[in-house]
Amino acid sequence: MEGSTTEAALEGAGAETRKLQIALVDDDRNILTTVSIALQAEGFATRLYSDGETALKALLDNPPDLAVFDIKMPKMDGMELLRRLRAQSALPVIFLTSKDDESDEEAGLELGADDYIAKPFSLRLLIARIRAILRRAEPLVAGAAPAASPEEPQPASLTRGRLFMDPARHQVTWGGQSVSLTVTEFLILEALAIRPGVIKSRNQLMDAAYPDDVFVDDRTVDSHIKRMRRKFRLVDPAFDAIDTLYGAGYSFTDG
């Protein structure tokens, strides 16, 4: 399966739209096959690679619209693949981590991954994350078929004090300065900012960020909040808009 490609042919040489291309990189053949079938059923085209070394050349020579890859792989692991890819490309990336391995999550996000999903994962969750990241990257994939139905209403932007959020483009600014959040972080922040001052429990925040059929333990939301605070403090060292009420949850203060 190494280096194989699965694509639907475009009709007509002058076709104006194409299927969005998703590259999957994993040494587990079952995961490659299962995820590929699910993505194709959702209207995507897939490219499959079983090791990081083979994938790197292909991702640079003929970039897809988004890549999903595992951390632990032969020849070149996911971290090294991401490091080398980021040296030359801003390709959107979701990486797969081992369950409860927070060090992998931290390292991958610091290297420039757009989001992460812990194994074992829900296919519905992965597809939702792919669609959300592609919506954010739409200016980079102009001419591609839309990831969502054209009839789907676009979510309204949100302004709370110095915070501005644009869900349709997955853009966040604080005091006019851009803050890069993962999809999960964006959804958690949005759930807090919609109702400033209202305390949201960890369960409520996870319900906002994950489908109902995905179990996420309580400490996961704490990790997301910690990373968000760190990102906002890079643009504003005095950032303190996310409050913690120990034993109850979190709230957003827009004052």
C-alpha cells in the first residue's frame, strides 16, 4: 500500500471543482483502509502511505489539502515527518497519538500540527475535525469542492471585548493579533465566550468539542485550557480572560 493513491477522476479537462485530497500516513494497514473508506464515503479522495519517509516526498512534491498521520511509524516517525514538513510547508495536519500520551500532544502542537486525536478514535470525530480545519484553510484550496453543503448556514462571528472569533474561517484574534488555536481549542473557547461570566463544567466543554459517542476524561479539558492560555499570553502576557473555579469548571471574562 506504500505510496498508493486513490482518487476519483475529474470529468472533463476544464473541470472547475475537484475532490478534496486527504493524505493518510500510518503503518497500520487496517487503519489506513478503514479511514480511507470512511473518507471516500464522505466525498473525499485519499492518498495512502505506510511510512513517513515515503510520505514526506509525496506531500512536498504533490501536496494534498490535508494530512493525517500517526506518531509511531518505521523509517521516519510522525514527529520527524511533521518537523521536516513544517520546514517547507504549511499543509494542514492532524496527528494521531497514543491514548493519554500528553507529551506527544504537546510536542506535535508545538511543531505546528493543527490538531490531534488520541487512539482509539471515532471516525465521526476525525471527519468532523478534517472538515473544520479545511474550512479554515479554504483560501488555500480555492477551486476545491466545498467540505460542507452550500445550504448549511454559516455561523456568526463573535466579539467579546478584545476577543474576536470567526467560526466560518476558524480565525481568532485578541486585541487585533492573531491567535492560532486547534479545532478543539476553538470549540472550547467558543463555548465559554458565548456566555461570558457563566461557569461551564468540564463535561459541558467536552460536549461542545466532541461528539456524544466519544469518551474524554476530565483532565483533557484542563490540558486544552492550559495550552490556550499559553497561546494568548504570547500576544498578551497579561491575558487572564479564562477563569478557573476549582471543582466547578471555567468561565470567560470579557471585561
